[in-house]
Amino acid sequence: MRLVRVTLRNFRGVEEATVTFAEGVTVVVGPNETGKSSIAEAIRLLRTTKSSARSQAVRNVQPVGRDVGPEAEIELQTGPYDLVYRKRWLSRPIAELDVRAPVPQQLSGDDAHQRFDAILAETVDVDLWNALEVIQGQALDQPSLAHISALQQALDDSAGATGDHDALMAAVDTEYEHYFTPGGKPRGDYATAAATIAELQARAAALRARSAEMDRYVDEHHTNEQEFSRLSALEVETQARLERSEKAVRALDSLRSELTRTEDAVHTAETGHLQAVRDLSARQSLADDLRGRSEAVEKAHVRLEAATTAHDAAGRAAEEARSAAATAADRATEARRAKDDAAERVARHRDLAERDALAHRVRRARDAGTAQARAHAECASIPVDDAVLASLTELATTLRVAEGARDAAATRLSIRALGPQQVRVGDEVLSEQPYVAAVLGETRVVVEGVIDVVVSPGTPPADLDRRVDDAREAFEAALRTSGTESLESARVAHERRRAAAARRDAAQTTLADALDGATLDELEVRLASLEVRLASLEVRLASLEQRLSAREHQPEASPAVAGDPGPEAAVAAAAAGDPGPEAAATADPRPGAVPSREDLDLTYAVAREAAAEADAAAERARTAHEVARDTLATAAETVVRAQQALDGAAHELEGATARLGAARDERSDDSLEEAVAVASASREASQTARQAARAAWEAASPETLAMELDNARALVVRVDAELDTAAARRVELATLLEDRATEGIHDALIEVEAALERAQTTYARTHRSAQAVHLLRATLRSHRDEAQRQYVAPFKERIDRMGQVVFGADFQVTVGTDLAIESRTLGGRTVPFGSLSGGAREQLGVLGRLACAQLVAADKGAPVILDDTMGFADPDRLEQLAVVLNDVGRTAQVVLLTCQPTRFASVGNARTARLVAS
Amino acid sequence: MRFIATADWQLGMTARFLGDEARARFHQARLDAVRRIGEVAVETEASFVVVCGDVFESNQLDRAIIAKTFEALRAFPVPVVLLPGNHDPLDAASIYDARAFLDRVPDHVHVLRDAAPFTVVEGAEIVGAPWFGKHPTRDLVADACSGLLPTPDGVVRVIAGHGVASTLNPDRDALAAIDVPTLTKVLDGGCAHVAVLGDRHSTTEIEPRIWYAGAPEVTARVEDDPGNVLVVDVDPGSRDVSVVRRRVGRWSFDVVEERLDSLEDVHRLADRLRAIPDKERHAIWLALVGTLSTSSKASLDSALDDAGDLFAHLDLWERHTDLAVLPDDHDFADLGLSGFAQAALDELTAQARSEAAAHEVSGEAGPETVAQDALSLLYRLAGARR
């Protein structure tokens, strides 16, 4: 269908306007509320509203304040028809249809209306027409395209045959819902059947178990009865067995008492036999005892004699040993004394030497003391010591100097004798030496018979004289002090003094040497004490000498024991070749007769050794004596013991003899032996009897019988107990069976099984039907969905293609099988349609309509009428939409109603019409 | 001497495959059969009735059955002798020892509690071999006969036993089987005139003079000839025995086998079912084999649905049914399927054909069966639209 022209008269704000439509895009521009929506509205009213109608819709389009009927006229081509259709409503309504081709026809009124509808129905898909119209304000909704048969046809043409099986699908769904919930779960009988089956199966199982239980009770009852019978029989049998056992055991008792009796007899016989043997053996013992004791007495005799002999011998030996010991002791005493003598002689000798040395020292000390005292005194008597001498020398020098000085000033006299005449100068005779001297005093020179010359000194200078005088005076004072008369004498004195000092010192040294650290007094005291000691020694020696000499005159009285040399001999031997003991002993202390120290020492050593040997000999002798004495004591004891033993043995022999005699008196040996023989025979007889009794007892196997009795008793108890149990169980089972029998288990089971079978049958049938409908529905739906996917594909492609022009290359939509846009993908984001903004939804709605218009063939299609859609406010989008519109316009008629002239200005092949408000 | 021999009343028994209503009727039918036995006894002027074991279905029955049984037996004009069998042995739970039984047993009703000859009427004695437990380990009949002397003159002696006859039992080592040669020897030796047995529900003559009486009312679909009682005539002088079976059963359990390969076959089956009388006392198991188109299968389902309401029980015997349903060219041609529906049909058809040969034995239907069912459903739903 194609709109050719629309004319409005007195329609809303339009007094009269005609819009001629292009084949493609027509843009109708009109101010809001005046005209542009009126175009769409007029077309719709023409289609839907009879001229006679007075509905609100009609009244809405009546011009305000004017009593005129709104009028609309439309010229269109549809199918083979060219026609003009005009209507006026409310005031002088008319309806006129002028069909111009293919067959001219004019109709009016309802006829016109009906004919127009018929033509539309014949040629146009009215649903499509409605869908493609976008009324202002409704743009947000998608058109419902799924049932537009023109579109379906178009899509069918592009996708292949689909078929329309809505009724079939509905029937399948109904059938399906009979068995399944919309969610695919079993419902109704189908759902409950399985549960019913399970429940019935459980009940059947329970009843079968109960039945089986009852069967078991029956079986058990049967078994129990058998057991009861068996036990009853067994009870009788076990009782009998018990009695048999008890009887056997009773018989056993007599055997046992016989055995006991014979055993007692054996015991008695054995005891008697034992006693007889014992008696006989006692008699033999007595005889043996007697014999033994006789022998013992003999032995004791012999031992006593031997002991006595030994005792005597020991007594003799002891005596000998004793005298030997006494002799040895004497000799030892002698030797010791000799040793002491020798020692004392040595001591005397030593003391004498010491006394002499000490006396010498004392003498020396005394002499040195005297000399020292003398020298000291001499020293002390000479005052000229070194200092004095030095002072004197000094003074003399000073004097000589002074005299020299004066002499130099004085006359010098020199005399020399010429002839043999003696010349004397002063008192002195002139020798061959000339005399040369200063004349300081009157000097007389005399030559006997020849001349006497006196020379007098002239007068010296005073000070020289005075100095000489002074010096002389000092010198002379010093001389006086020193007790000397001249320097020479002083020097001599000094020399003497020094010699005295030397002597003194020597004496001093000698004294110290003699004293050797001791004082003289000490030495003298020691000397005195030595003297005293010596005196006592002398006394003792003297007595010794006497004694010795006395002995010498006495020959050796006691004979020396062989091999035991006496001390004297030893001493003598030791002194052989030297001054003998006698010599030593008789040594005179007089000088010249004194034996040497070495001799004395040797003598002493010999004496000492002799003494030691004598001591040892004495000790040995003493020991020997003690041994002999001990031996003697032992021998004495032995004798006593032997005597006692002999006495005891004799006594016992006496007793034994008496006992044997008594015993034999009481019972003879022969009767004893006979008694043993009798007892032995009796014992053997009783043992044989016992053997027989035991054999009889064992043959009765008493242990087996005892065990059998035990077993029989236990068996009776056990069988009784088991019988009781069986009886109790019998009652229990009878009760249980009676109880179960009243239940009618079989009937109940049959009922349940019948119900179960029905349920299973029902379920199987239902299940089968359910499976069938499930499969059918699934198969149908899967094919339908597949078909619809193919069916909607061209639609989706159209929308995508246009959308990509407007929005960009990544624009995409998904379209449901009901041809509704389900989601839009843009910039990688997929948004469900319902979640899109109003603008976006409107845009997609427009695109959907345009796609629809493109798909439907031109002759079957309807114009797309877009009433000022709001969505494309964005100028860029609008530009792109213009491109799309231009493209759609090539195959479909598009009418754009807008109040903004510029809005669709860029649609290339668009015709623009203007509506002007009156 | 004439008497009625019967066995395996299985009173208290019912069939679990039956619906609630049919099950109750079936239960009652067994008691009704007993009443008819009494009628036969009157009619034939029999001297007594002997029931050879399994009078009751179980010892575990609700004791209410006892009173109902006695009520049915009360109409009998002659003595009725009951032999405990393997279902109702004389064990500790025996129904014959129930207080309800002992207290109310009518005077003319006797229970054979041992093998001693029981003189039921003048000139007739019964030697019974009652069961004392469910699992005997000996030939009870042989035991019962072991001490028998030849029958006195003028006395008819009947052996009543229960159990599997050795000649019928494939398990030759079964301890409790009734040894037929031994029994024959007893009869030949003149120690008894006739032996009637229970346990086999189909009336069967093992040997001359040795009979299974069979159940008076059917109990299972495998039985060949149930529903009878035996009218036995014995001439003690000549030892001649004549046995006549009389039908007293009203119910039938049948297996209907058909090969279905076309709509005609379906119609024939429907006709056959329609022809069966007394449908409310009939249980039918269908053993169907063949291959049907979807539309024919729909017809079959419809026919079976209709018939199912009439019979006491009508069902496919799954184990013996192998029915493939495959759409043919015409089935869906007229249903106007196109587009995706046609594609779905094609897929289901392919599934239905695949592995059609390999039939699952287990309860769960194979994928091809599900697909066939789905096709049937599609056929029905698509067709219902028209």
C-alpha cells in the first residue's frame, strides 16, 4: 500500500491542508499540536471510525470553537486499487469511497466504509499497518511483530517454510502440563506414583518380613518340639545312666576299703619286721662295742707308757739346757764387763788427752795473758805514740828551721883535726869527720895539751832567737810531755812502744787461739772437772786392775763348753800379737807405759764383739732351755691325758661288759635272729595281699567311674535345664503364633501387593506417556526454536545493518523468536532491552519498524509513519538516521512527522511537506 | 460308592493384578465355587466330599475366612473331609488349630490330622497324608500307605494326598514328591481303590485311578484346565473306578495372542475380544507381536481402552508383546504438518525406526518405544485439531 495524498479540512487546527506523499520518504513539518500528528490521526480515523461515530476520538479533532465537522480525505494505492476515501464526522457526516482503478466504483456511507475495509483486508496487513505507526508517546514500546502475517510471510520467504502450529503446540503443552510442571518436574499422579510405589513396597516388605517371621516361628516351634522330644528321651536315658554310675561307684567303695585294709596290714608287718631287725642290730652293736672298748684300753696303756718315757727324756734335756744357759749367761756377763772395761780405758785415755790439751791451752792462755798485760803496760808506759812522735818531729823540724835560720845568722865553726891529736869539741872527740856547726853557744874546743879554745857566739838577731826559743820551748815542752829527752829518744820510745804493741797484739792472738772462743775461766773449769773425772776413773781402773790381777793368778775353773768359746778367749784372741789383754789391762798410766789409742780402740772393738757373741750364745741357750722346758711340760700333760684316757676306757669297758651281759640275760641272740625271720615272712605275705587288692581296685577303673558319675550328674542337670528352656520357648512360640495368626498377614499382604501392582502399572503407563509427551514437546520445541531462529535471522540482520550505520560497526542485537529485540550489544557491552534507557529503546523500536517495512514486500507493505520520535536528539545520530531513512525509502514508504523542519533535512530523497495552522 | 474329589480351594486367595472391585469379586468367587460343589454333591447324590489339601490359601489368613467357609459348607448334605496341604499345613500356626476353627467346625466337616484310615461314611474310608510343615522331606503319601492292608470287602478306600507327582516333577530328586509307582503298587495290591491328589490346579489324570482334582476356581493364567471337581464312582467289588469332571468354576484367566500388522488385524482383535462372554469374570493378557502404523496403533489403543473397562483385567503381557509402531506415509499426510512440526515428525520417525529390532527386556522403555509413543501422541494431538 502506498499513500498518495492526504487532505485535511477543519481538522484540529488545520483549516485545510493537503500533503502529497513521495514514494519514498516524506517529511511532514508542522508545528506541534497543529498538524503533523493530525496526518497520522486522520488516516487512523478514516480507517477505524465510521462517519457516524461521535466518539471522543472524533470530538478531539474538531476545530475549537467552530461548528464544523472535521474532514479527512486520503488517496492511496493498494493492491490493484487506486482510491480516494473521504469522511466527515459530527457535522453533516459523510463517507465516500471513490475507487478509480481497476474498476471505477463510487460508494458512500456504510457501504463505502465496508468496502474500504474489505479492500484493506484484501490488500494490506492491517496489523502491520498498526505496528508500523509510531504514535507520539508510544515510541518506547516495541511493536508486537510476531503475529504479523505479512512479516511472517516475508520471513518465511527468506528462511524457508515454517508452518503455523500454534494449536498443536498448545495441545502438546496442555498434555505436557498434565504430567510436568512448567519447570519440568513431574506433577500430579505422575509425581505421586513413585512415592506411592516406594511406600507400598516398604509396606509389602514389612508384611513379607512379618510373614517370614511367622514362618520362622513355625519352623522354630517345630524344631523346638523335636528338641523337646529329644530332651525328654535324653532325660530318661541320663537318669538311668546316673543310676548305673552311682551303683558302680558304690561297688567301688568296698574294693577301696579292702585295699585300705591290706595297706594297713602291710604297714603293720613292715613295722614289726623293722623292729626285729632293729633289735638284732642293737645286739650286734653291743657286742661290737665291747670289742671296741677292749681294744681302746689296750691302746691307752701303750700310749701312757710312751708318754712317760718321753717325759723323762724331756726332763733330762731340760736340765742340760738350763745349765748351759746359765754358763752362757755368766760368760756374757763377763764379756760385757770386759767390754765396759775396755770402754772405760778408752774413755780414760781420751780424758787424759783432753786434760793435757786443755792444760796446755790454759798455760798458753795464761802466758799470752801475761805477755799481753806486760806489753800493754809497756805500751801504756811509753806515751810516744805515732801522733806524739809526729808532733815532736814537727816541733823538732820547726826548731831546726828556727835554728837554721839563726845559725845562718850565727857563726859557723868548722873544725877538722889534722894530726893525731885528739881534738875535742865540747865533750865530744872529733873524729876524722870535720866538725862543722854554727856557734850558738859557747863552744869549747880543746886539743889536749895543745889548745883550749872557747868560741862564743855573737849576738843573733832577736826575733830569730826568739823563734828558736819558742820552738825550743815548744819542743822541750813536748819532750817533757812525752817523757823523752830528745827527738831521738822519742823515736826510740816510739819504736819501743810499737814493738810492745806488736807483742801485745801477738799475745792477744795467742790468747784468742788458746781460748778458742772460750774464756780462760771456762777452760779452767773444764780442766778441773776433767781432773775430777780422771780421778774417779783412776780409782775404778785401779779396782779393775786389782780384779784382773786377781783373776790372772786364778786358773780357769769352769771348762768351756765345746764350740762355745768363752769371752775371755775371744778377748785374748782379739788382743793376740798386740799388747794382750793383760798388758792392756795392766797398762800403766805412766808416761811411756800408756798404750796407744789405737790399741785401746781395737781392744774395745774385740771386747764389744765378744760381748755381742756371748749375748747371742746366752740367748740361744736360754731359748733352748725354754724349748726344753716346754717340751717337758707337754710331755707331762701327755702323760696325764694318757692316764685319763686309760682310766676312761677301762671304765667304759666295764659298762659295756655289763650291758651286753644284761641284754643276753634278757634275750638270747638266737631268739632275736628267729624273730627277724618270722617278721620278714609276715611282711611278704601282707604285701602280696595288698598287691591283689590294688589290682582289683585298679581293674575297676575308679577314675573313669568317678568321671562318668560327674558327667552323668552334670548331664542330668543340663538336660533338665534345656528341657525347661524348650518348654518355656514352646509357650512363648505358641503365644507369638497365636498373636500373629490373628493379624491376617496374608490378606493384608495381598491387598498391599495388589495396590502396589496397580501403582506400578499406573506409573509405568504414566511414565511412558510422560516420556512420550516429553520427547514430543522437546522435539517440537527444538525444531520450532530452530525454525524461529532462522526465521528471525533476516529481521535481525536488517536491524544490525541499520544500527551499524547509525551507531557504529560493533552494533548488534539479539532477537527473540517472537521478533522482539531482546538485547543490544554496543561497544562490547550487551544490555537487555528492558534495561536500556528510554532513548535507546525508542531508537531500537524505530529500527525494528524500519526493518519490518523493508522486509515486507512493497505491495503487501504499509507505510512507516514516524510521529516525531524523540530518540534521535543527537545531531550525529540524526544524520546517520537520515542515511538509513533514505535507504529504507528506496523500497518502502516512510512518513516522518515532525515539528522541527531541520530534523530530517538531510534525508536525501525526501519530499518535505508543510502543514500550516490556520 | 460315589463321592466328590476336589482340592486346592485356596480359600482366602485373591489376585493382586485385579482391581479393587474385581479382586473382591474374585475372592468371593472361590467361596461361591465351594457352594456349587455342595450343589453338585446334592445333584450327583455323592456320599461325601474329600478336599485334597490347600483348602486355605495360607495359615496366615485373617481368621474371618473360617466362618465364611463354614457358612458355605453348611449347605453340604454330606460329610466333607479336609486334608491339610502345603499352604495350610498342620504346623504350629495351622488354621485348623485356630480357636475359630475348633470351636465352630460343623459336625460333618472333618480334618485328616494323621494317616489313620478315616471312615467317612459306612463302607468308605479315607487314608490321608496331611502336611505337617511346608517343607516335608519324605513322600508323605508313601508313608501313609506303608502299613495298609488290603481293603476289607465292601469297603471303598480312598487315598487323599497332596504334592507333586513324581512323574510330573522334573526335579527327580525332590524329597517330598509323591512316588507314582509306589502309589500304583498300593492300588494294584488292593490296599486302596483310588488316589485323589491336590496341588496341581489343572485337573489331570496321572494314571488310571490316580487323579489331580484341580482347583474348582482358576488361580493363575498358566493353568490348563482349572475349575473342575471330580465325581468319582468306585465299585468295591469290581474295583472299577470311573471319574467324571464337573465344571464349577466361573472365572477364566486367558492369554490372547495376536499378530498385528495392519488395521485389519486390529479390528480382528477387537472383534475377538468383543466375542468373549462373561467379561467381568475374565482376565485377559494380550501377547501382541507385529508392526503397526501410528494410526493403527491409535485404533488399537482405542479398542483396548474400550474393552479394558469391560474385563476384570485386560492388559498387555509385556514379556510376550513385541509391537512396533512406525508411522507410514499416510499417517501424518493429512494432518497438515509443515515447517518445524514436519521436521520434528521426521526426527521422531527416525528415532522410532532406529534400533527397532533391539527390544529392551527391562521395564524401562527403549528410546525407539518412547519415540513411537511420541508419534502416537503427535498423531492424536494433531488429529484432534481437525
